Amino acid sequence: MKIKNGFALRRFADQWIAVSVDELADTRNTLITLNKTAAFVWEQLQTGTTRDALITALTEHFAVDQAVAAADIDRFLNEAREAGLLDE
């Protein structure tokens, strides 16, 4: 799975913002604010990955428990699906 084309992730001070760009911006004006963890997951999803790979990356990068990482990933993926942001 990966983030759909047409979004760009930008950092402003200590905030991460994903915005619709190119042709997508003409039809879908989207602005999403992300915390540091969500921005890390978004970056992983830009090139395509799996749920299991995301959990592993999160546990390695942030030194969190696997159960916590799995819950966080599932929550992020569910919200991204509901918002129509993922190609699966």
C-alpha cells in the first residue's frame, strides 16, 4: 500500500503538513497536519510498504513496543483509508 499520488509532505517548524498538489489540488483541496510519528509513517507509505513493515520501522525508529506500534499503525491506516489517501 502507498499514499496516493498528488500529495506532498512539508515541514514547517515542528509541524508536518500534507497537502494536495498538481491536478489533485484542483479537485480536492486537502490539508492534513501530522505529528512526528505520523509524518514518519507517511514517508514510509510514499514509496509503498506493508503493515508489518510499518510496524517494524516504527519499533526500530522510535523504540516503542510492538503492540503499541501495531495499534498506532492500525489507527493511522484506518484514518487514511477513510480519507481516501491510500492506494492498496
